[in-house]
Amino acid sequence: MAWEVVAIWLVVAVTLIVFARSEKQREMAALRARARHFATAPAYRHHSLEASHAPRHPYVPMGLAPSDRLFLEDLARRRKR
């Protein structure tokens, strides 16, 4: 009877240890994958200062679209009421 209780606790202990190790390995694999992504993704590559100061597209003011103008006029009319 006593050896059965010891055997049950031994199985429980081994199961918990294996589970903890596999969870740690899974977390480390996910961490390695994230690190690999940040190390190799083009979005995280170094950009020189000269390239970052050059404007890519010149700003051209366009004004409001006719539908935007009508919406804002209607909104202003409703606020006055």
C-alpha cells in the first residue's frame, strides 16, 4: 500500500517536472522566434540619418473635397439650431 502512494507521487512529480521543462522550452522557442524576427525584419533595420531627413513626398495642400465641405456646412447649420 505504501509503495503505491510513493509510486503515485513519483508519477505526479515526474509529470510536473516534464511539463515545466516543456513549457520553458516552448517559451524560449517563442522568444528566439521573436528575436529572429526583430533581427532580420526590414522594418527594424538601421537607417542612416541622411535618408531620414530627406522628404519623400512633397506636401501639396489640396483643400476640402466637396462632400467634406457639404458635411461640415451641414454640421455647422445643425449646431446653430
